[in-house]
Amino acid sequence: MGLDSAFQMLGWDEDSWNSNTVRPVTADAAWSTLSVDEKFAARKLCYFQEIWDGLNLLTWDALPFPHFRYVAYKDLNDDNKETVTRLSYSEKTWNILGTGSIEEWSFDGLTETEKGLAASLGFMDVVWDCYINHYDNYDWSELVEAEVHEAYMALGWSEESWDGDAAEPMSNDKDWEYLTPEEKAGAKKICYFRETWNGIPISSWSTSTTSGGRISDDDDTSTGYNGRALSFAFLLTLTFNAGFVLFEI
């Protein structure tokens, strides 16, 4: 779907775009009232609920889902292939989440150049930390500060096991299908879903996964995140390193 098709799906045409006729109903509609097709079109234009509804950034209680990270390497455009190569990804490490060396670091642990490259792909700092690093580079006190320590506790972790002073929990060696409901809830809170938890290559995911659809039958893209807001330093990273302003629409 091209940009023109996305706007047409939302009811726009050349006359309404040029203010020669009335705006479509969708222009003033709440996200919850959009049809499935209209939401799909809006996502193609880089909208999600919080932006569409004009919510204050600091009031968001869920993270935007980074669909762009779940595009198979062979389907990346040339610019993005160059960017991910500069981030030390190979085709294999891009396609299998959690295997790239850069994913061992939280956003704050990246170099300024790496932050700019990640931002140019579309990453926010908190989105990177949840969906890419899963807070693995945090110490326990930082997990508490980010309000995700309870998610790890649901997976059987404690401060002692996190610090290497006790054995890792059994959940660490389970496939997604064998996690308990409580463990799955904890895993979702730190932005895992079946495909990423099980280490399934992106090239093997269903097409709906990478086109804005549901991730798997018992999962959705909401994390219920209630942790730290986007940092001011990250906004500066976007503005000065990536060369664009966050959410300029």
C-alpha cells in the first residue's frame, strides 16, 4: 500500500486534501472507532493510537509496537540494510532477535552514533529497551525503577538470580507454549511474544506478523508498559543525530 492509497483508505482525495471539499469523517474520529482497514492505513502513515488520539506523551501506558524491526532482512530497503549493517547486524542476527551483539545493550549503553542509527530506523529509547534488550542490560535496581521487576519475578527471577548469586529460573529454558499463564504475562510485560521468545527467524513468521497484524494466536502488541517515559536525551538524539523531530505530523 502506497501513501496515496493509505490516505484514500482513510477517505481522503485530492479535493479534500486541498481543502476544496470537507475532510473525511476519519479526520475527527477516535482511533477506537476506525475500521480494521482504516487502522491498517493509519499505521502505514506511522500513526498508532496514542498519536492519532493526540495523547500527551507522558500519559502513554503502552509502548508503540516496532513493526519495522520485524521485517525480514531480504525485505529491507537499501537504506535500512545499510543502517542495520552499521549497527553490526548480519542477515542472520537481524532475522533472529536476540542474537545481535548490539541487542545486549540498553539504549543508554549504545554509542551516540548507534543511538542515531537506531533512531533513524524508528526506535525510541524505551521501545529499544523493552522490545530489543528486554531490560537484560539493567541491574535489579534499574528494573525496579522501570517498574518491570515484577514481570521478571513472574518468570521466576529474583535479585539474587539476576545478579548471578542463585540459579536461573526454569522459565528461561521453556518454549513459549510451556510457559504458565503467569509466566506469559510476565514475558509480555517485557515485550516478548511467541516468535521472539522462541527465537524463530523473522523469515519464518506469518505474513500477518510483519504487516501490522496480530503476532500469534494468544498475543497482541500491547505490553501494558507503565515504566519510564521517553527521555529528554532521547528526544535530542532524534533531533540532532537522526535529523528529524519526533512525531512531526
